[in-house]
Amino acid sequence: MRVAIQALGLAVVLTAALAGAAQAGPFTCRETQIVRATDKLAALSPRIAAGGKIEILAIGSSSTEGIGASAKDKTYPARLQALLGAAWPRVQINITNAGIGGEIAPQTLARLKQAVTGKRYDLVIWQVGTNDAVTGGDLAAFKAMVEDGVSIVKTAGTSLALLDPQFFPGIREPARYRSYVDAIGEVAKGQNVPVFTRYDTMREWHGTDAQAFTAALAPDSFHMSDAGYDCLARDMATGLVSLTTAGRPVMAQSK
């Protein structure tokens, strides 16, 4: 009963925080289930209940770094930190932004290994696959690298969630690009790791209103804009609440 009440309280706070955030441009967030939960992040639940500090590492390429955002506080890690702080008021949330634009999986994998062996994190969010999917290459080798990264984080005793590639209308080879998205999902399923399904989420945004969707992207029509990063962070925050509490997953209200 106590867990259910706590989950409900977090849901109310998060919903209020999400409803109060401003949106840039005509793009409006929609309620989107972004998490493919093969496993809950159970290890975080007692830490959240007890209060204190939670260290999160957001690692990846340009969309983690925040290319396309107008300022550092408009990136998805910064927005996610603010939203989780509202959802979990007894917890001090610190998200380290370790995004480097242009990286492919082997480069980020090397940094990931160094990061989790050099410092103790409670959660790693690994954004992976976008540049690999754009440039192509050996899909089997890519999948093996994702498996290696999952193993490295698990060995460090750290909770992990994957963030898959973004959708954008200019994808040149949709089937090949999608194969990278699917490869991430297959690894996650096999390793019992939750995935933030950004590709399907953004494709849903686009399918709902293709014209308005342009405001979710930066002028290069590839990277995300302030509005896009904000909407992504909202859905991710709601997903993290559902992954770390018992009961029915909580969805954000329409924004």
C-alpha cells in the first residue's frame, strides 16, 4: 500500500511539472509511451524512497550533447534532470552530460567503459546508434558492441537504459536505418535492459502532424530543437517514474 501511494504521489507531481513547462513553437507534445520495459530499474527504487543523491550518466553523441538546442539547459539531459527533480523532491538528481557530437558506437563504448570504471553512477542512459545507422557498416559488429556496452555497465553494478536513434523525415535508407533500431531492441530484450524507443516515438509525432513536427527538429532537419528535446525529456521522465515504481506505468498528460 505504501509503495502504491508513493507511486501515485510521484505521478501527480510529475504530471504537474510536465503540464507547467512551456513549449517552443507550434509543436506540442503528445502522450507517448516511450519505454519498452524488458525489466524495471528495481535497484533505483530504494534509493529514491530513501532520498539523498542519484548520479546519472547520459552518454552518447550529438543528441545527448544537445546539438540543435539554443542553450545547455535546453538539452534533454538538463530538462530530464529538472523533471526528475520535480518528480522525486526528496532526491538530489545530478545528470552528467557526456555527449560528443559525431561519435559512432566504438568511440562511445570506449568512453563508457572509462566512465563507469572511474566513477560510481546509479544509472546510465546510453544513447546509441544514430550515426552508425546514418553511415552504415557491419550491423553484426554494431550489435556486438552494444552487447559489450551492456555487459560493461552491468559488471560495474550500475542500472542501465538505452536510448535508440531519432527519427527524421530525411532518412535515406529507411530499412537499413531501422535495422539498427531493431538491433538495439534485440540486444535489450536479450539482456533485460529497458529501451527509450525514441525512433518510434518521434515517428508517431511525425505521423500525427507532419507539419508541426518540423518544429521538433533543428533547422538542419536532423538534430532536435528545444521543443523536441523538451518533449523527449518529458516522455523519458514519465518512463523512468514507471520503471522505478510499482503499479501501472504513469503517462504524461497531453502537453
